[in-house]
Amino acid sequence: MPGLVKTPPDTAPLRISMPETPTQRSEPATVKTPSPLPKKPPSPSPSRSKKKTPETPTSHPVLSEASLDNPDLGPFLLKLARDTIASGEGPAKALDYAIRASKSFERCAVDGEPSLDLAMSLHVLAAIYCSLGRFEEAVPVLERAIQVPDVARGADHALAAFSGYMQLGDTFSMLGHVDRSISCYDQGLQIQIEALGDTDPRVGETCRYLAEANVQAMQFDKAEELCKKTLEIHRAHSEPASLEEAADRRLMALICEAKGDYESALEHLVLASMAMIANGQDNEVASIDVSIGNIYMSLCRFDEAIFSYQKALTVFKSSKGENHPSVASVFVRLADLYHRTGKLRESKSYCENALRIYSKPVPGTTAEEIAGGLTEVSAIFESVDEPEEALKLLQKAMKLLEDKPGQQSTIAGIEARIGVMYYMIGRYEEARNSFESAVAKLRASGERKSAFFGVVLNQMGLACVQLFKIDEAAELFEEARAILEQECGPCHQDTLGVYSNLAATYDAMGRVGDAIEILEYVLKLREEKLGIANPDFEDEKRRLAELLKEAGKTRDRKAKSLENLIDPSSKRTKKEGAKRWPGLGFRM
């Protein structure tokens, strides 16, 4: 989920590039994995193509529909498409050439014989669609492309199929369809392993790529397994303390941190830092120092965290300049640290310094960098009970990302945060609308089974309670319960919170028996597995006693009105309202 993976400032932005060569993959630093494709056929001889590249696709008689049966036309059109892109004439003209090339290759293909030329032209066509932002149209093209090669015919066909699956996965990723994206990457990896063996360095690159995708999807166990395989392959083929191994260890540290294994994360970061120092990568060492500071802060080793952050800050200022977003990112980390240690003046000062840089970014700063920084600063404002300021920053961040492809999950996370801010300041209708938009994006992106999705459903349900939409709230709490039971287990605090909210909602609906059943189950969990020292235990015990008493009088009592359930005379502060209603156990 958005917001958990912090991309280093120097990382190349996500892009879909034109396939160039049949056998080479991109360098590990790029996000897109180019597809290894078979060599393109030679262009037709000068005797067959006497004219130069036409100004428009329809101005040359050889480009007419009737001529597409000419076997020499497909390679010629594909070359025109490539040359048009390279010359900067625009992708629209190249698109027409690529469409015609694909038609020509398909018409000229021998019946029953898979054409790698056709597969390559479809890859180019899909890449042009993506460069135009028409990702939905690229999907069926790539789905056709992966059906063309016959893997059993050898390495060329296998690698063409692999390339198609990886490109399709990238396209689904840009559309926000995380599950479908990872499924394509998985199939591509299996084809590559069968063709090259499971210890080939190119397999290691793909494992790392897939591990990063699983981190984004918060599937950390699978990501760890893939990252371990990548480390093994790179150790076998690279020198000790290589840059490849350092990159793998940084990713492994991120996975360990996400799983709460901070000591292992710290070990991987120290080894990565040593490798970067040996290779003279000062800026990368500084980036690792920031990550080390984050681990120290998680371990409450604040002095060591400050030392790591200050080391990184010195390097970034000298190498990148005082106003670089890398400097701002360290300011944000220091602001968070000083807030946690109760030094609010220092925390606010660092926030202001970071916002000053984000308000006037240096050339080359991406919208994603600024949006990520604004989101982190907003979290600090939220924690010091300044929801209005946090809301403004989140709205700015969302505006920066709203037109960016592949950012739907990130935007959904920001919208969920905005919903919480609206809720805290009592603007419940706006909170519900924001949650609803986030839920729709998460459903579309394939994250409907994640724990985060369950939490957002719970928050939306609470907003519905405040708007007296009790039936809608019950449906949302029920869906959240099913997801959180599956993803977190019944004893997790988020799951217990949903149980409490659902019990209160059933009580409001007059479904006393269902409310009693849930509370009895929660109390049993606490007594047998969690202990009864938690203050919620006595509250839930009291509520159950009241329900049993009332149910004993009459099972057909009228449902309590929400006006009575949410005590109108209670003087709740914004902070109290955001967490729970003491009398009923509604919990954020």
C-alpha cells in the first residue's frame, strides 16, 4: 500500500519504454523490465522502398489495406514506427504505423506457426498505447501478444512470452490492478526460470522486481522469499560487497522493518552501507543512513537516530543543495523524532523547513516526491491535534497525484486519511464521501482483501453511524470483520475494534441477540488469549451485562434510537470522538 515504500530520491520514475532489442534486459535501476525479444527482420531492400518516410501514414500507396499482405511491409512499418518515436515526431503517427505493422505480420503469418515478428510488433504497439496514457487499450494487445509464442519451441519463444507477461504486469500496475499485475509477473518469472535456469543473473533481477511489487502490495512473506533468492543468485555471480548485493540488502531491510524485525533490518542496512562505502557511493550511503535512523527510532534509540539523520543531512546538503527534496525528507524524519521525544518546538521548526522546500521545489523534483513529503508532514500535524493543517496538506498531496497514472492506491490511502481528518473535525458527510471514494479505488485496484481495506471500511462505517445511516454502517462493519479476521486474526486490535462497533450497531438496530453473541465471543477471547488487564474488558463486560438484563425483560424491545445511543449530552473533544464513544464502544 501506498505510502509504505519510500523510493530513494535518485530512483528513475516508473515508465513503460519501447522494446529495443531481443535479448537484453534493462539495468536494475530502472523500474520497467524491458522484454527480451527476437531480432527484428531486416528492412526491405531499397529497390522495394524507394521513397523516404512519408509525412503521414496514408500518403504512401504501400501503406494501404490491400498491401498489408506483402511480407516485406510489416518490417518496414515497424521500422517506421520506431524511427518516428526516435525522431520525436509524436506517438500518434507511430501508433498508426505499429497498428498496420501488426496487421501485416498477422496476415502474413503461416497458419499454425507462431510468429515472433507479430509478438514483437504487438509489444511495440502496446508500448505506444501506454506512452499515450491509453493503458486500457494496451491490455488486450498484450494479452494477444502472450498467446503468440510457443514456449516449447525454444528460448526465443520463451523469452518473448516472458517479455509479454512482464509488460502486461507493468500495464496492470499503472492501472492500479495490483493482484493482476503480480499474477502476470509470477507467470513471467516461471517461464524465465524454465528457459534460463533458476540461478541465472537475469532471474535474480526478475525476482527482485517481483519482490518490490509484493512489498507495494504488502505481501511481505512472499517478498522476503523472493528477496532471499535474489541475494543467493547475486552472491553466486557477483563480487563480495557488490552494488547488486547492497541493493538487495536494502530491500530485505525494508521487508524486515515492515514485519517488525528491526534487528535484522539494521543488520542488512549496515552491510549495505559498507558495500556502498567500498564502492564510493556517498549519496547512497546517506540514503542508507536515513533508513538506519528510521530503525533506531523504531527501537527508541533516539540519540543514535539523530546521529544517523544528521550524517545524511550533511551529505545531502553538500552534494544536492540546501533546497533538494532529499534534504526535506531528512527534515521530516527529524521533525517526527523530536515530536516523539516531546520537543515540539524543534519538531515544528523542522516541519516548516521541509514545507519551505516542498513549496518551491528545485527543477527535476517529481510530484510523487512532493506528495509523499506533504503526506508525512501531515501525519505530524495530525499527531499534535492540528487536523485542519493536516487536511490542507493532504489535499495538496492528492491534487499533485490525481492526474498521475499508477497512483490510484496511493490516492486511495490519502483519501482515507482525509476522511479521518474530516471525521475529527465533525464534517461527517465529507468524511463518508472521502472514505467511499477510497474504498472504490481500493476495490478496483485489487486490494479488497488487504487489512488496510478492512480498516477503511470500519472508518467509513463510523462516519455512517454519525450520519444515522445505521443499515449501511452494519454492512460495512460486517465486511470489515470478514476481511480483518482473515488477514489479522480475531485477536488483533483492529479486529476487536470492529467487533465492538458491530455489536453496538446491532444493538442500535434491535438485534440484541447478535450483539450479545459478539460481546460474549470478544470476552471469551480476552479471557483465554489476551488477558483481562485491558481496560476495554470491563467496559465490554458491563455492556454485555446490560444487554443480557434488557434481553431478559423482553426480546422484542424496540431498537434504541441513535440519538440515545450516541449520547447527545456528552462533551466529547475532537480527539476523544476520533477514538471511541466510551458508552458504546464505537472505535476508530
